[in-house]
Amino acid sequence: MAVVYTLLVLFLAVFVAGFILLVMGAINFDFSNSEIPPGVNQPVKLRIIHIILISRAVVGKILENIGICSQVSFVRYLQGRKTLGADPKLFIKDLCFEKVPVRIYQPKVPSASQWRGVMFFHGGGWVFGSLETHEKLCRSIARESESVVVSVGYRLAPEHKYPAAYEDCLNATIHFMKNIEHYGVDPARIIICGDSAGGNLAAAVSQTLAGRPDLPRLRAQILIYPGLQALDFNLPSYQQNQRVPLLFRECAAFYVLQYLNGNASNLEEVLEGSHMPLDTKLNYRKWVSPDNIPEKFKVRGYKPHVLLDCTTEVYETVKRFCEPNLCPLLAEDAIVHQLPESFILTCEYDVLRDDGLLYKKRLEDNGVRVTWYHLEDGFHGIISLYDYCGFSFPAGKRGLDSVV
């Protein structure tokens, strides 16, 4: 019996040691392939958060390989843990709008007039993110701006492909607008807001609601480092920041393919730009082009990319990238012209920076008033990380204050 016990202990020790070595090896590989530019403040904090996120993903992959659970399920499980209790300044309630889970944050302080209403769509690459991951952010917006915030728990990819997330956000927003009197919100002060993939969804919903005579007109849209196109992953910001945490260029393409198709089988073609026909690229070049990016954003190691053609087979799998509900930067001028006043936040060290810059130009060209806030020392995800695991990033707080 003692021999069996000893062998069992040895087996467990070897297994644990091997598991740790696997995790450390994967972390070291990802760590060595990342790059934190000198302009990022508090790089050590960013490194630590990056290691935490890599570790979580690696452990999830190992669990998937040994048949315990999928990597996506493991990461979502960790993200979904509810850690915050009641808020002394907010009423918080979970409901469903048209079968879509929502969490409503309403200030407790009495208001002399009706509240401002904010529909919030969380980021996470359409694959991750939840009501829990953006709980602190939504509480802060509700408290600091004295607004009713409705956070939307839309369906996620790859289980629910495009347009599921978009439809959930749209339907939840329409429900809120049609039942506005129940929440003490002024119908003339409804705002749509989202970060990253949520910024994409916010832009798409805003476009769909533009000009709807049966609904209140949106007061504004707030787009926090949004991803707005999938035609060109070789714009200056994608080249300059391709290995900057927390969103690598390859991951940005991977996530949008997961949202579109539920897989990333055409990842290489998307990254090299051989997923769209030349005539399609040339048609949209008036809107998606490095020529529309201010020169000061090209000085940091940008090289013009040669336009490539694609095969019919590849194009058939990704042709819906031309739909504005998926890539809002491609909407026609007649729609863009009707959009409400807009706030766009971009970060210098973010692959999605140029998506925001291009949309800013499109809005301004169509007479839409734009407030642009650029974090010179910011990176992707910094707003929702302003108080992550006890860490704080002053740039993230500045960005959040600008949103408020």
C-alpha cells in the first residue's frame, strides 16, 4: 500500500511539474513575441496583466487538450465570476429585454429632471466579455455621469455567429427606447456606447436607428477604441502595434473571423489582404485607406502594403465583411450623414487606432460633430483596466473621465 501511495504522489508531482512547465513555456513564448513601446506608461503593470491573461488562456488550452472543457468555456468561467456586491449609490437590477439579458444601473440620488440613458455594449472580440467583465466600468459611468446605464449581455461567438450579437444589441435598444417611461429616462437623451467589439456594435446599431421616425432620435454615440472594418489589417496602426498587448494584430483578425464564421480558417488570407477582390478594395479605398490617416500617425515604422487579389473560394467565405452591420466604416454617406453627435476614443498603441481615425474622418466629412479623445500613452483595453486586479492605469482613468 505504501508503494502505491508513493507512486501516486510521484505521478501527481510529475504531472503538476509538467503542467507548470507547459504553462511557463507557453507564457515565455507569448511574452517574447510581445512588444511594449517606450511610450506606454507603467509597462511593468501591463506586462503583469498580459502574463495573467496569457496564463488563463494557456491553462484553458491544456484543459481543452485533455478533454476537460474548452478553452473558451474556461476563460468565460473565470470572467463570469461575480465579485462586486451592492453599490451604495446605485440601484442594480438584472432583466431581459426581448430575451436578451441586461443589467440596469440607476442612480439612487433623486433627479430634478429625467435621467440620461446609456445603452452599453461590452467588448471582448465578440467571443469573450459579459455583464460581469464590464461591471466596474458601467457602475462608474452610471455614478459619475448620473445616468441610467443598461449593459447588454448579447450572444457570443463562435456559438452564435454574426449577426446574433448585433441583433441582440439592436433589439435590446429598441425595447428600451419603446419603454423609456419605465426607467425615468429622457427620450431626447439616449446614448449608445461600447468599447472595442462593443464599439463596433454601437456604431452598427446607431446606423440602423438613424432616420427611424418611429423611435426617439439618438442623442449621441460613444465609441471606445472600436473595430470598424475587416478589409485592411495592414493599415499603419496594425503594422506599428501588431505585437502590443492586449490586442495583437493576429488576434484582431481571429476574433472578427470567429464572429463572422465561427472559425478562423482564412486567417492568413485576411492578414495578408488576399481575402477581398481588388475591385472591392478599390471601391472602398475612398474610406479605408492609409491616405486618409494623418501623416503624424505614419512616422512610426509604417510601410505601404501592396494590394493583393483573392480567390473566389476565399471571398465567398468572407464577403459579408462588406456589410455595414458587421463593418460600419463601409456604410453609405446617406446613412453616415444622419448619425448623431459622436465621441470617439483612440489609443496610440492600439491596432484598432486607425479604424477610429478613419471613422472620425467619415463622420466629419458628412457634417457630423465629433469629439475625439486620443490617449497618447494608451493601449487597447485600457479603459476597462483602470482598476484591474488592484492595478490602476492613470491613462485609463483619464479615458474614462473623458467618456463621462
